[in-house]
Amino acid sequence: MTTSEPASKVAELRDPASVDDVEWAARLLAATPTHEGRDPELLRQWARTADEFGSRLAPVRSTARVIERYDGLERMLLARYTSRPPTVELYTDTLALAEELVDARGWRAWYPPGSVRAAALAHEAVHAHLHHGPARGALRQALGHTVLRLGRLRVAGHVAGAEEVAAHSYARTVCGLGRSPLLLTAALRAALTRPGREN
């Protein structure tokens, strides 16, 4: 960082909580391939829509088996859902770092003890739900991204990253978190990419 960095950027690096959840979601979309050059206001609109969609989803029961692994820091993963067979991989080393960050940043009121793990499981359950059910089409309709129009026929397109935003919002809602797991993800990314950090 140089001294010419805007004051807001410096504050954000010191305190990622100064950025609201929808802005973190818009940044996630902006960093997703296929969104290069898209209007930032359109990305914010999609982020708001996906966030609202995820927060309104009915509770989802996961039937995926859960496997704990210890190589999340090197992969930069907290959890991951794979569909064949339906499995959630939880990365215990990244979960432990997330809990440390919550305490170090004074975010325990937003992320009570055990909630990071619960949120990771809820987040991945929604990925399974969107992968296997009609909710994926409903999310596309809600986003309103049209890729083809023939007269009155309209084909809703996929918005890369929107399912991720919806999953974070769902996890925030069902786990009763004060902030989206996107904030914690941003703090983890910053901690894992800090110069001089050893895994």
C-alpha cells in the first residue's frame, strides 16, 4: 500500500467491517470471471437481489456426508461441496483461523462460538439445494439477467457468483449471525495473503 491510497481503502484494510455485506457481495461478483467491465451498479443490484433471495430461503436439510480435512489454508478454503457423491469438506485449519480472527477483531457478537462451522455447513447445504432443486431457476428469475429474448419469450441467464452470495446470505440468516460470512471470508483472505505469512 502506498501513501496515495484513499483514506477509505486504508480504513477498509484496517477494518473490513467498515464495508457492508451487500458491498462485499458486489465485490465478490466483480472479482468473478465474466463480470469484467460490468457496470458496478448492476453488480450491486445483483448482489442485493441474491442476498435477499438467500435470506428468504426456507431451511435446507443437508444429506451430504461431512468430511473434515486439514489442508484448507493452502487451498484457501473453509468448506467445499462436491456433488458426486454429495459431500461437504470442512477444512478444520481454516475454521480454527476464522475463530481466531473473530476473537482478534472483536466480532464475537456477530459470530458466536461454533457459528463459523455451522455457517459453513449451512452455506454448503444451500449449494447442494441449488445444484439439485428448482431454486436455481428461481434465483435466475429473481436476478432478471436476460440472455435471449424472442418476442415475449425470455431466457434468464446465469449470473456467475450469485449462488455464492445467496449461500452466504442464507447462512447468515439461519445461523443468526450479525454479519454475512462474506466479511469473515474477506478477513481470512487478507490474513492468508498477507506478505510474509507462513502456512
